[in-house]
Amino acid sequence: MPPAADTTASARAGARPQTERPASSAPASSAPASSAAKYGVWLFAVAIAAAAFNLRPVVTSLGPLLDQVRADLGMNPTLAGLLAAVPSLCFALFGFLAPAAARRIGPIAVITAGMAAITAGVVARSFAGGTAVFLLLTALALAGVAVSNVLLPVVIKRYFPDRVGPMIGLYSMALSAGTALAALVSVPLTNALGGDWRYGLGAWAGLGALALVLWLVVLVVRRERGERAPGGAAHTRLPITRSRTAWALACFFGLQATGAYVVMGFLPKIFQDAGIDKGTSGALLAVTMVIGVPVSFVLPNLAARRGDQRLFVVVLASCGVAGYAGLALAPAGVPWLWCVLVGLSNCAFPLVLTMIGLRARTAGGVAQLSVFAQGVGYLISIPGPILIGRIYQVTGEWYWPLGFLALLLVPQMLFGLRAARARHIEDEAVLPVTRANA
């Protein structure tokens, strides 16, 4: 009996604090806090998607309207080729500077500044009165693209450590959607706004402004002061220039970027010269971009399961040769097929990113390899679009420029085959140092 009485008393005693607990106790107050945190995560995810969406319209909105821009500004084909090369130059230059800026003021602040540069550059170039000013303001917008392009994956890894896969997927989908949509609707949008290319290009600043507002809110909420990467002292600087695999990856990256930016800059013009109207040529460019969305999800997983990725290098290069041959010989014959083949060839981009992750053993090695391969690669890609524009200016037809692009796929495949072998840069880069110390 006493134990039972004690149990009852204890139950009553335990029940009283529950009924008398004040409304301001911890569980009650944690609900609004957790709700605010949940909304903050959703806001951050939307901001990342909005930023990714704005990373390509600067380039792909221009392609379908390039003829109008050239005629209005007095831009010859060689200068148009320079315009197609500006993205690679900006990505190389500002991509190298982005990590240092992030360490000083934080990646969120740098991305916010990048959204501001995209918005200002896109709207300001619409009022440019000459080619030089137009190129300069385009470079301003592309500087914003470059730093955001480099740092968005860093932000995802830092603030979404348990959701890296889904967030990278969101980032990739938004980037591809922005790329395709800008190519598809630039001409109809320009026509709806009175037919002036300045309004058609400048309208994309509205999406940049929306992304800027979202990132300003994230900047205030996160209050990030600077990058303090944990474990930074553990990173060992590799003599990466001694690695043949690193150089092969850089050359492979640069050659595939050459083809990609020539396609984004000139493909609508190729179709328009073949008698296809501007709206359809923009839609065809959109097909080239959209085909990469599903492939970008499937290809990295397939490539990572194999010891090497040489099969994928050969298949993608073969698609490019077939696509460029079709564009050269019969561009208006089956244009959708040529776009699909060229789009598959451009999927060398997610393939090379996958190989960068596989060719180093440590996270620090991957980071160094990524900066080296992309930085050097974008520098390699700069002359390509300029040369394509020059060849077209001299010959007046697309047969020889497209033949040159098909020819470039040969060294691209050779460098890709070397980079696709199951090697690690740590072995190649450290070995000469080990021998010297011995």
C-alpha cells in the first residue's frame, strides 16, 4: 500500500508543474524560433535559385538579338567574336579573385555584390551608344556572374551540409532554366516591347533586381562578416602545375568551354543565315541548353561509378562532330537534331566537373584542382570565339568556322582521355618533391 500511495502522490506532484507551466516556457517559445529558422532556410534556398537563374541570361539573351545589336552599334563579326569571348575572360579573371574576396567579407556579401553587378551591367548596357561601352558594361555583368558562379557551391556546402545533393540539384536546374528561357523568349519579349533590342535585353535586369533584393535580405539575416574556414590549416598546397592530369583537365575544360560559348554566341546567327526566323533560332538555342538538364543529373552518377570516364569523353565528342557537320552541311535540314547533338556535346561541362572531383583524394586537393582547371581552362577558351568570328568575317559562311569547331574536338577528346584515367593529382604533384627531398 505505501508504495502505491507514493506513486499516486508522485504522479499528482508531477502533474501540477505541467498545468502551472507559464506560457513563456522554453517549448512554447521555441516554436516561433524554429518556424523563423524554417522560413529562413526556405528564403535562402529561393535566393540561391534566383541567383543561379541569373547566371546565364547575360549571354544567352544576346545570341538571338546579335544581328540587331551589331547593326545598331556598328559591330563587325570579329568584335562579335570578342563579345562571345568576354564571358571566358571574366570567368577566368574574376573567378580567381572570388575566393580572396570571400575570405575578407564573406561569400554571401560577394554574391550579393555579384547580383548588383549583374543588374547594373544588364540595364546599363541597354543604353550603350557604342561597341566599347557595350563590351565594358557586359563585362561588368559577367564579373557578377563569375564571382557568383564560383561561390554559390561554397555557400551551399557551408549552409546546407546535410542537403548538398538537393541544393546542387536546385542550383543546376535554376541555372539551366535561366539559360534556356533567355534564349527562348528574348525575341518574343523584344517584339512585345516594341522591337527595340535595348528593351529586350534590359528587361532581364528585373530578374537580377529580384535576386539582389533576396540576397540583401539573406545578408542582413545571416550577418556574415568573413570566411573563417574550419580546418584551414590542414590544407596542403600542392605543386599542382607538376601534375599532368591537372593540365589535361585544364585543357579539356578550356576546349569544351570554347565550343560552349561559340554555340551560345553564334548558334542563332547560324540558323538565321540559313533562313530560319529569329524566334525559331532562339528556340533552337534553348533546345541545345535544355538537353543538358536531364543529362547533367544522370551523367555525373554514371561517370563516378566507373574507374575512368574515357567512354563518356569519346561519346560526347562524337556527338559534337556529328552536330557540327550537320550544321555546316544542312543547317535548316533537321535543325532540332543538330541542336540535340551539340547540346549533348556540351555536356562535357558536367563531365569535367565530375572528373575534377574524382581526380583528387582530399577536399583541399579538389578545391585547388577546381581553381586551376577552371581558371586556366577559361583562359584557354578566350581566343576561340574571336577566331570563329574572324573566320566567318573572312569567308562569309559558316562552313569553315564549324569545321574548325569540329577539328577542336580532336584535341579535346585526347586531353579528355588523359584526364579520364583513374589517377590522383596528389601522386603526380608530390612525387617530384619527394624525390628532391630524398
